[in-house]
Amino acid sequence: MWKPNQQSSSSQTPNEPVRPAAPAAPSYEPAARPSTASAQPASSDQATIGKSLVVKGEVSGSESLYIDGKVEGAINLPGNRVTVGRNGQVAANITAREIVVLGKVRGNVTASDRVDIRSEGSLTGDVTAQRISIEDGAFFKGGIDIRKPGNESKQQVNSGANVNSEAGKAVPVQV
């Protein structure tokens, strides 16, 4: 007698739990969707070169880059951000929209927007950007060329002439 009663009660109980289970599944799925959605933009927004990686050659692309390893060569990511992490060691010319230095960079840096050298960062090379920020404690050795958005081509010609004619002289910087 238990079997027929369990089947009849179990046929009624699956109907009842199925209704609450259906809302429970969508409540679980939206929780999963934002986490995968947030994970996908993070991976597609920024690529990472890890601590143990060494890259020799040219790095180019259309996404932001975080460097915590070693890069030698050239980095060309116009319109994107390049961040050199605390463990990062870069011996390359960097061209990007925004450049943040927390580690060591040896090479010329060109940013269409800004260059930010943090307190633990070190940059040896010339900087060309619209804005530059150097925190207390940061190391910087090189020249600075501040460009206004509308006059880039004229200032490129003038800055080249100024660098050659004023080599070895201190040039005041207005920020």
C-alpha cells in the first residue's frame, strides 16, 4: 500500500516543487549570467602578460594590456591603455592612448592622452603626451613633450628641432 500512496503523492509533489523550482532556476541563471558577463569584458578589455612570461618582438592589437613580465621590442596599442605592473620590466617604445607605469620602462613613450608614473615606477626615455603625472618617489629620466590635441603635427616638427638645439639644457615644463 505504500507504493501506490507514494506514487500518487509523488505525482502531486513533483508538480508542486516544479513550480517553485522553475523560478529558482531563473534566479540561479541570472546570478550566473552577470558573473560570466563581468568575466568576459574583463578578459576582452585587458590582456595580461604574466610574471613568468618574456616577450621579444612587437606587441600590437586593439585591447588594453597589463604587463607583469618582461617585454623587449615595441608595443603599439593606439586607443588603448598599457599598464606596466610592479613586476613588469619593459625595454620597448610604447605607443598607446594611456600609459601607467608601476614597474620599470626603458624606452620612449607616446600617449595620445596621458602618461602616469606611479611612486614605485621608473621610466627612462622621452615622453610625448597631452598630460603627464609623476608621483612622489617615482624615477624619471628623459624629456617631456606636451602636445595639445589640435596642434600635433606642427609640434612634432618643432619638438624635433627643439630637442636637437637644446640638448643638455633644462627645459621648463608647463603642465
